[in-house]
Amino acid sequence: MSLFANRIYSKTITSLPTLILFLVVILGLNINIIYKNYDFIINFSYIIVFFWSLKKPEHLGYGLIFFAGIINDIVQSLPIGISSLDYLLLSVIAAFIRNRTIMYNLIYDWISFFIAILIVGSVNYIILMTIFKIPIVYESLILGLFVTFLIYPIFFKIFVWIDNMVLVKKNDKKNR
């Protein structure tokens, strides 16, 4: 592989979390599901922001998280700043957990993610209902957060695999 191609590959792999987050928010890849008259959303961006803020915060900075939230608000037709507040709150919770955790494992991260999205969902609900008077069905919000919580382990495994690709690439680069 040429030096230029190797450099492009290396930069792409290390910035993959940022690329994935922006791809999700620009394309609006959150899944809307209708079940028994409840329309709920599986929020992939919550999973991305929480995981990478918890495990490798250097891959996803606060400025990029804020900007991704602004883009998500534009794409989803939400009041500007709501998603940014949600994403930054998730990042702060993940940073708090990262500083208090000695050993990482899926179960602990999964429970922490559940608590974090409950806090973020509650703040989101309160702001949208009280300040913007946007009607939200509370059951749909809770159902969406619960399903997002349930699929977290799948994306945990995918993101750990991506992180291992980055480590392999960095170790490969050091050995040359």
C-alpha cells in the first residue's frame, strides 16, 4: 500500500466514530417504529455518543457532538439546540462514569447507559413540553428509550470491534 493510501486509511479508521455519528444525524438513520398506536424512535445517535464518550473521548470531541446535535435538530425539525443538549448531557454522564470506573464491562456500561438515557429522555421531555409546548406521548418516549437500551449490546460489540481495528492499525504503524 502506498504511503498516501496508508495515511488516508489511518485517518479514516481513527475518525470512524465521528463519521458514523455524522452519517446517522445527516441521514436521519433513527428508526421510527409504530407498535399498538405508539410511534417510537430507536435513537442510534445516543448509543454512538455514549459509547465513544465513555470509551474513547478523544475520538469524539464536545464541539463535534454539539455540531452533530445542531444538524440532527435541523434534519428532525426539532427546536435548535435540543439534540445538542441531549448529546452533551450524555457525554457529561459518560465522562462522569469513565472517571469513576476502574474496570469496564458490558453489563456495567449497559446499566449506566440505561440510567443516562432515562436522565436525558426526562430532560428532553421536560424542555419540549414546558418551554416549547410540543406534545409528546410519554409512553412512546419511554418505549423508544427502552428499545434503544435493549440494542446497546449489539452496538457495543460493533464499536469494540471498530476500536480494536484502530488499535491494530496504530500498533501496525508503530512497528514499522
